[in-house]
Amino acid sequence: MNLLKTRFPTILGLFFFVVTVVGTIFFFQGKSVKTNPEIVPSKIRITNISDNKFSVSWITSVETGGSVEYGEVGEKLTNKASDERDSSGTGKYLTHHVTIEKLQPSTSYAFRILSGDNQTRFDNNGSPYAVSTGPVIGAIPPSKNFYGKVELPSKQAADGAIAYLTIPGGSTASTLVREGGNYAFTLSTLRTSDLASYVKFDPSATISNVTIESGQLQSVSSVTLANSAPVPTITLGQNTDFLSTAQTPSVAQVVEETPSVLIVEPLGSESDVNIVTTETVTILNPRVEGETLTTLRPEFRGTGPVGKMLSLALTGQKAISDTFAVANDGTWSWSPLIDLKVGVQKITISFATTSGTTQKVEREFVISTSAAALDPAFVSSPSASLNPVASSAPIVREAMPATDTAVPVTGVIENTLLTAGAGLVIMVIGATLLLL
């Protein structure tokens, strides 16, 4: 009797296959994953949750690469986002700040952190982290800026640190400390802790907390919003109470803003001279109302007083906001990091004058291009504890559809023996690699 040509029940072959797979899974689950402790994420935070984005930040003890894989809850985590400083995904940092954009409003998302050269996965005790975006909210309140500077104990700029801002009743916002140690937030876009509305605050009395993280150093500072433009310089490693500190801009600081309109000098004695200063911000691109722009990522440009902090909001089919300063040559420019939708949009630039009032300039424009269609805008919010665990779950691959050729004959023992043998080989190879 030829054993290799003997018919064998298919169900028995499947039984051997299932036993092999289950045994392999239990074997590896019983072993701890060898993880370099230097790449394990710490101080994980979920911030900047809105209707179309959220940010994930963490710290590692050595400079290493980091990114986030994500997707809607219940689906495969097939999308990937890199650190904001590194579009190529190859940069190595101690602090990591990843902003995930183009999300759906009021939708739950799951994500894992990828850390190290081998992109080791870290999750929340065996499950992906979960976060839900908020709903779309109506008009943004008048702009209120919050900005300052961070320096190291050596007086060098603390570039690359992460700044976190919290105010009573609000969800946490975060941003990277940019070149020169500067950081900035737009208070008008901060949401309440339940994400349902924009947080309300007293611009002259509300107390905020600013936390700066950078590797081994941390600072926590308290400051009133009346003293937040700018916040006094923060030194990393020192906790400071700025509640009693008065910010009185010097004459030099006022002159530095270089008003674009000066001078009304009425006739009379020298003591009667009355100098009136105003500030003007313009939008040069789009230059006219309703202008058509033929790119999905246009560069918006304009002019303004040197050093003036501007708040930008794009409304229409997508809601985007940001803050930036006018350059030393009196010009400003800004481009979106994501593609805009085709159709009518509006750009609004708002700013605080030296007299304390808020001014804004708006312009409507149209995005018209033959470029590929875009996904709708989206958003999210935290729900799980932030305890990273290296994930050892096997990657499940989709089954390939059968073809009309090479269809295996059921019930032949060769297939059963080959399946069982492949399972044993996988177990041996896996055990060898694990023990190395």
C-alpha cells in the first residue's frame, strides 16, 4: 500500500493545521518580547483633539525614530504618520510629536506607536490605544494668542522640546518648540474636555499651566492669560510661578512691530504733538475676492508689522487653523500641510493690536484643479490608559482568492503532511530566533 497516495479525510488535515497554529501562538505568547528599554515610549499623551486631527507625543531615553500606525476602530491599522519634523520618517529624536490629520468627525480611532530602527510596536497592554474625534463646531471665537520662549539652563534655545498647555475646563494642547526656542498656541481653537465646544476663559484672569518636556528635563509654569503674549521666558528644569509677574513691554518692543501706518502730527506747539499709530495686515495671495487658485496646497502670502503674531483660519469644506509671526521683512507666508478640497474656501487672518483690540482680514477664494479627488476631513479624543507594551500579536494576512489553475485535490495525505511539516518548521525557526 502506497501511503502517499492514500486518501485521507480533509477534516483531519484541518485539525492538524489548527493544532499547529494554536500551539505556535501559545508558545510565543508564553515568551516575553525582547525589547530595548531605550526605545520604550514614556510620558505618552494624546492632545490637540479636534474634528479632523489629534496629536500623539512621547519621549524615549535615546534619540530614535518614531511614528504612529492608525486606523478606525475595528479595522486594520494600515495608515502611518511620522514625526512633524521628519516627513521622510528617518529622523531620530528624544521627543516625538506626531499629528494625525484628515480624520472623520465624531469617529473612534485606534493606534500603536512604532519606535526604534526595527519599528517595534507598542500598544496599551495588548490592545491598541483608542481615541475619538470631536464633532464639527461652528464659528471660531475671536483670536487670542499664547506664545513664549524656552531655553536650557545654558541659555541656549530648547529647540525640539514639547510644550503642553492646559486651561480650566479645556482639553490639552501641545506643540513642538521651534527654532530659537519659540512656541505658540491659539487659545480660540482650544476645546472643552468633552470636545463639544470651544473652551471659555477670561483673557485677563484665567490661570493656565505650561509644561515643557525635553528628555530628562521638565518645567511646569503657571501664568495668567493676561500675561501670555508673550509668556516670560521659561528655563527648562525650573518650575516657575508667573502669576505675579507683570509684562510691561518696553518702548523698543513697541517700535519693533513697525506699524505700517504712522503719523498724524497736528500743527501747534511741541507738547501738542499727537502721534497716532495703526497696524495693518494684508493678504496678497489670493489677491482679490473670489480668486481661483489652481493648486491643492496654495501658498498664502501677505504683509504685516514685523514680529506680529497672526492667527490663520481656513473655513469651507475643511477647517484648519494655525499661528505664526510676520517675518523681519514685513511679509508672511503659509501653506497647508494637507490638500485642500476643491471648491469655495475662506481664509481669515486675525491679530491683536497694541491697543488690545482684535482685528481680522478675510478673503474668499476657490480651489479649482484637475488633481485627484481628496478624502473628506476628519477628528478624535483619548480613552485608554497610556501604558505602552511591546506588541507580540501575529500579523494577520488577508487570504488570496483561489484561481482556476493549480486547485489542490482534497483528501490527499501529501497536503496534510506538508501543512503539519510547515507548522513544525515555523515553530522551530521562531523558537531559535527568540532564544538568540
